[in-house]
Amino acid sequence: MITEAKPMVCVSRNYTESTERVFDAWLDKTKAANFFFATPEGEMVCAEIDPRVGGSFMLVDRRNGIDVEHIGVYLEIDRPHRLSFILRVPHYHEESTRVSIGFVQLERGCELILTQEGPEFVSSTEEGWRAILDALDDVLS
């Protein structure tokens, strides 16, 4: 039986901050509300994070009067090396995808490497993650 390969998105970015500081921002609901699925034209109306394996998160960005929910469940939390979760955005697609984030300590700062398995729209998904990683840099500055 031949299994069709799932699409994959991989983006990376370097930060001047420590791996711990960059990692922790993903699990801090106040910081996450300012970068994790927050859009310049939207308003973050809900940010709930239960930062434990099996815990969930929900971030809701109001875009042009429409609430877009980003719902996930944490699969792995290995501070400050790796974070992975299942992600679902029902407004755009009912399917869940897996997101894995690696944090690599550099001589100065760290590198974040994010992969998402199975997104429906590869190009726009990659663009979206790049915007999120840029916004994270703003939050950390």
C-alpha cells in the first residue's frame, strides 16, 4: 500500500535571547496573546493556555468581526529544547495538524526551528508562521 506524503512546512528564525526565554514565551498566555496567531488587523479576544503535556490552548483572534479560534493540545514540553502540539483552526479547516518546535542554543541567542505536518495551504501557512516568528521577536525585545 502506498501512502501519500503529507505536506510539510518548515521555518526557522534566530533570536538574540536565550532558549529559555524564547521557549517560555510560547507557554505564557500574556506574551502568546501578542504573537501566537495574533494578526495586525485583528484583536486577540481570548488567550487560554494550560502548559502541560495533555493540556490545551485556545487563542481567538477577531478578524473583521469574525472570531478565529486556534485550538491545540500539547504533546511534548521539554523546556527549553522542544515543544510540540496538535493544532486545529476550525474556521479554515476541521483537520488537525502536528506542530513541532525545536530550540537550539547558539553562541549568542538561539535558533527556533518550526515544522508543521499536513497543512492544507503550504504557502500561506509558511507565510503565517514567519509572521508569528517575527511578532515573537517584537514581544521579546
